[in-house]
Amino acid sequence: MAKILVCGSSELQEGNMRGFESNGHKLLIARIAGKVYAMNGICKHQGGRLYDGELSGKSVTCPLHGSVWDVTTGILIDFYDNLPNEEMYPVVEENGSIFLEL
Ligand code: FES
């Protein structure tokens, strides 16, 4: 497992998200209630980029067809069909930087 620098802590403010690509992974990184989460950033429906969607609290809405996901768990919150959970990845925040373990 490699430890990969995402960005400085100050570059991800509370309630915000950003996309991040590394080693073929496309991830959504979000800070919710002070904690940083990393979720697979590609929608399990038809591949929408979730990090281009809208974040409200801990819910992100897919920009293509409106599925809603919990960015702290990867679980689908709302959609007309069942979809598998999005994968979650370990995040470490230390010394003013955010790192992923991929
Ligand atoms: S691609 Fe995300 S809801 Fe269809």
C-alpha cells in the first residue's frame, strides 16, 4: 500500500470536496465534520464523476442521473435502483497534509 499526498490540509475546507486521480483511481475527497474521507469518485450507475456533483452535508449527488451517496460510508442513499456501495479508502491527515493509502 502506497501513501500518496493529496493536498495540504488548508486546501480542503469543511464541507467541501475535490476530485483526485492516482494510479488509475479516480476518487472523491471530502471534509465532513472535520474528518477527511476518500470514496471512489465514479458512479456505479453509468460512470458519472461524483466529484463534479453537488455536496450537501455528507451527501453527494451524481451530476448525470441524480443518485445520492454518503461520502462518509460509500453507501447509496437515494436512487430508483439498487447499486453496490462505493469503495472507501484510508486517509491520513498529518503535519498539515492529507494522504491517501492506495
Ligand atoms: S451515472 Fe450517476 S446516477 Fe447515473
